[in-house]
Amino acid sequence: MSNSTSIVDRKPAETRWLFDDFKDAYETRFGRKPSSKNLEAAGNIIRNSEPQLVHNSANNGVAVITKPKARESAPYEKFLNQANGGIAAAAAGTAEDDGRGIQKPKEPWMKALPDFATIEMRELAESITRDIVRGNLDVQWSSIKGLENAKRLLKEAVVMPIKYPQYFTGLLTPWKGILLFGPPGTGKTMLAKAVATECKTTFFNISASSIVSKWRGDSEKLVKVLFEVARHLAPSTIFLDEIDALISQRGEGSSEHEASRRLKTELLVQMDGLTKSNELVFVLAATNLPWQLDSAMLRRLEKRILVPLPEAEARQGIFEELLLPQSNGVELPFNAMVEGTEGYSGSDIRIVCKEAAMRPLRRVMAILEKREENSREVELPQIGPITSDDVMFALKTTRPSAHLQAIRYTQFDNDYGSQAL
């Protein structure tokens, strides 16, 4: 009994820390604010634990105490620094040192998510935020050759209302739904990227995998959460790529599943509520099959813009940009190339240029194949310039992919499209 009492009453050795000492030192070191009465004691512990370097000055031999470099801050300290002083620098896209070796973030600062009633809805909102495009896409209007009517209508419908909202009030309320339709490979996605670059809004890049779930009822919830988050982070743009996979015509035979119908209904409800609000939230949709869209969705997509096949001037601009001036000074037959690519899309023209550029590489590969495997020749042959024969051979071997339905797109534009006069 006496032994146990002596053990309990024994004071801790001086080399050991009491729990309160350890707690104060931990909170001071990792960014938590210590209590006012223990602030001085905790500071002494940290100061005493930091080593100091003593050296002699070269001039007068006086000992000088030099403090070591500042320690790296803990993650919690970095988080506090971002929350308190890093918002302005993050919004400007800059990074600077705050004097403690902590770099302020360069990424754009995103507002916190809205408060949801359940944890499930918040988890769905976090999954939606993964589709927000971060950073600058760096697609300028000048990098898109041709499509002047489509660019003008997009600037009028999306860009100008965001830059000058004071003009778009009352009857001039901006369009909330824009549809880009046309043959594949004509630049619909590039136009959407140019809108994101120009407007600098919160850009949601949504596909079918973003809002379709295998769990019953989650698809409708994802659609609802998407529009709630977009309104919370306004001004924002929701880009629905290949929208025909999401909301085709309802009631087509008996093959339509109930979950698909509920998803379409929720999307239509959210779109209808969006058109009746004053918040700057735009829905930008793209499709290659506009005639398969439901008529109710066509009504909500107020601006329907045709993105046609490139004209002769646009095709020449694409050729001149992809096929740079050759080193031998030979001019390529651009006029013949423009005439031979009638009905080609921008993607088809890129394939033609790639095929023409592969011809000089094939000649080099033929030389390399003739070499022996144990050859000691280290220097590799240079790839020669592209010739006119290479271009004409590429035109003969590459066929267009979207010219057969060009008339159908024109007919749909005459029936439902927004004409640019």
C-alpha cells in the first residue's frame, strides 16, 4: 500500500512534459491559438526548442546570433493563411510570398457550396463540382476560322449580357438556353471553349456520365443539384455536350425506361425555372442530331445556332494555319486544296494535313528500314518538307465524313434555327 501511494504521489521528472505543456506546445506549433494565460509559456517552449547559430563576424570578431530559416508551416496554418489573406491574390491569379515562406495559391478561388438539407445532396454537389473547368482554356475567337454568324450570335446571347448586364433588362433579358447544332467536326465544342475563355464564368462541362446514375432517383437529384450549384456560383455556364443522348423525344415506342423519362422531366423542369429567373446562368448545348431532340427542350433552348461546314475562305485559313511555310520555299497549291475539300469539315481538313505531313516521315522510315540493325551510323536523317505531291496524295486518300447530311442540317435550320441576317 505504501509503495502504491509513493508511486501516485511521485512528481514527474523534469525531463518529462506534463500533458498541459504538451498540449500548449502542440497547439502553438500547428496553428491553433493557445489560451491567453498559457500564451507566454507556450512561446517560451517553442523559442527554447529552436536552435540558434553563433558565429564570429569577420570584421570585429563580435559574436552574432543568427536565427535559422523559418520552419515550414503546417497544413492547417497554410489553410488559415489562404482563408484570411489569400483570397484576393487567388482571385487575381497571382502568387506571392507572405514573409513566412508560404506561397499563396494561384488557382481561382471558388465560393463554398450552398447548404443542403442532407449529407447525400452535398455529396452529389461535390461530385458535380468535379466537372467544373478550372483555369483558362485559352481558346480565342480568332483561333476559330470562319463561323462568323455563329460567333456573332454567341457573343450577342452569352458574352455581352455578362459584360454589360445593365443593357439586358426587362424585355431584353438574355437568352438562357443556346443550342449549337451541325455536322460533327465543325467546331461546336471549340465555340463553347471560346465562350468559357471570353466570359471567365464558372463553366460546367457536363456529359451523360455526369448526371446519369445507376441508383434509383439519383439522376434527378444530380440534375437538381447541378442547377442549384450553378445558381449559387453565378454567373455560370452549363455546357451539355451531345445533349441528344440525354433528352431525345419522349414516348418513342415502349422501349423508353421510366428512369430515362424521369431524368428528362427533371431537366425540363429545371430549364423552365431557369428561363423565369434573373440569375446569369446559361445552358449551352451541342448536338449532331438536332431532329432527335424533344420539342419541349427545343422550346427552352431559345437560340438554335447552326454550325455549318467551313466555307472556302475558312478552309484556306485552316490549311495555312496547319501547313506552315516549308523550308525549301515551295508554295503549296492552296487553291487546289480548297477546291478539293468541298464538303469537308474542320476535322476532316486536319486529317488531310496530317496525312500530307506523314508522307515525308514515311520516306525517312523507308531509309531507316534499309539500314542494318548493327549499323554504327548514329546520325538520323532529317525529315524533308511537304511537297505539292504529298498534299494531292492526301486529298485522294482522305474522304469527308459529314457531307451526306449537310442538306438535312440546312432544312432543320430553316425550320427551327435562329437565322443570322
